[in-house]
Amino acid sequence: MSKTLVQPIGQKRLTNVAVVRLKKHGNRFEIACYKNKVLSWRSGVEKDLDEVLQSQTVYTNVSKGVLAKSKDLVAAFGTDEQEKICLEILEKGELQVAGKERESQISSQFRDIATIVMQKTINPETHRPYTVSMIERLMHEIHYAVDPHSSSKKQALEVIRELQKQFPIKRSPMRLRLTVPKQNTSSLFEKIKDWNASVVSRDESGSQLSLICELDPSLFRNCDALVRNLQGRSDILAVNVHVDSDTQADHYDDHEDEPSIVHKDPARPVNQLSEKLQKQGISAKNESSQGEAKQNKCSTCNASIGDAKEYREHFKSEWHKHNLRRKTRQLAPLTADECMDDMELGDSKADLKEYSF
């Protein structure tokens, strides 16, 4: 009895295709795109549609090559013009990713959320922040699931609320400067007492009273409204304050209890940063000459600062902010000169990203 030789059917798998899927009018429509181009199109970086779509054809199943029927396209989109339908699917459809890609994205976003939680919270007993690995372990204990369609900051606030139900953790306080007329200070002090806010310093100049205080971020909106009613103004000195005096100024998103009036200052040129660092006079050589004077050490930059005024100015410097960003990524701090070189390199890379080769 003769046997038929059975050979496997040749397959060419979709190795460089990203599928965008949209379900509408009871049917499924798909388009074939290039990988890493869909997000660039949605963010406005990529403008050329031909660089995004592999073909301006609408499918019901890209992997099997099944084309969508014209009557289904007219019923769902009101037209059978392929380009217009591709644009709508590209804008509103869901990008299909492989299992390993999705797992990598979720793992990366999970760590981003834990990093944001670390920056925004402290241990109420020690007033120091938890480590990122400890936050990740606590998130696993409460079985938190990452939503890839939601922002990391929004989910970080949800994580903080869930962790507060089971573990000793609280939001790190904000540091504000409140300036009000002297005749209106009595009502301000009553509110500060009700909010359990701590007053760091108090300064009177003319008819104005200036207070530097620390309070819970959830009370910022109420505090700002009160100061405005008292014909005063409020300034944010630090978003997060920890016991080691490391502060972090960050840009707020318009979400929940975070203040929406804070705007990030534009980036200063590197030459201005150099002049500012030189004015601070921070160097290892000055430590020996200022041995008798009290030296304040910044643990983030691993450097000794001069008097209290220079110490406060140091936290506003680009050097300290740059090392804070490195600290969140668990990188070693840089010196002032290394910081300038690193920022120059970052600016060069940012310029190169504006061009497509």
C-alpha cells in the first residue's frame, strides 16, 4: 500500500505587522500597520500615512488575509472609501500586541507606578520614603492589577489609597509659602491648626506676613482658595518633603487632589546652570577650609553645602533636580561638572529625535 508524502504547508508569519482592530456595527475591522508607528501617529510625531499603514486595505482578519466586504463597510462607516475608514480605525481602534510585548509593557508600567508612589509617600513613623522594591512588594500583596489604558500617575493615587487601608503609609507633605496681610492672619492660623499643618518659619515684612508651612497635598486646593479670599497668595516650594530634607518639584497633572495651577518652568540653558553652580561654590576643596562652619550635606547629590541659605538654594538648582531624577531610576549621583555634561548630551539627543533618518 502506497503512502502519500505529507509535507507541512509553508507559512510566513506576520513578524513586522501591528494590527489595529475596531469593532463596529457588529463586525470586526482590522488594518495592517508597521510596528512602533501607530503610537507615533497618535502622538502627532508621524504625519505620513504611508509610513504607518502597510496597505490602505481594510480586513476582517489580517492574519488570514480576509478582506472586509463593501456592504459591511458602508453599513458601519457610511462609506466604502478605504483611506477614510483606515484613518478612523487608526484613531479609534485598539492596537493588538503580542503576549510578551504586553507583559513587558505592564511590568514597566508597574515599576513606574511604584516609583511615583515612592516619591509621593512616606512612612508616618520614620517620615522617610519607602524603597521602590518595598512598594512593589506591597502592591503585589494587595493584588493590584495595572490598567495599560490609564496613566501611571492616576493609578499611583489609587494605589496610595488602597495601601493606606492596610499598611502604615501616608502622603508626603507639601511645602508652601503663604503671604497674607497681617489683619487677616487670625483666620489663617485657625485653618492651619485645623489642618494639622506644621509652620516651618514665619517672617513679617511691612504689612505682609509670610509663612512657610507643610501640609497634606489633599488640602492644597482649600488652602489656596482660603489665601485668595484673604487677599494673599500661595507659592509651592516643594511638592514632596522628606525627613532628610530632600525635596522634589514635579509637574502636576490635572487630576483629583493634585493642584492644577502649578506650571513647570521652561528649561534653562546649560550655560545659566553653569553660572548658578559656580555661585553656589560647592566643591570638595571648600570642605577643608570651612571646617569650623556648619556643613549641610545633601544625600541626593552626595555633596556638602555651605550655610543654610546656600543649602536652600541648592534644592532649587538644576543639579539637584537632575540627581533626583537619577535617584528615582536608582542611578548614582553626578557632580556639578558631570551634571552639565549629561544635560548637554540629553539636549543633543532631544534635538536628534526631531529628525527622522
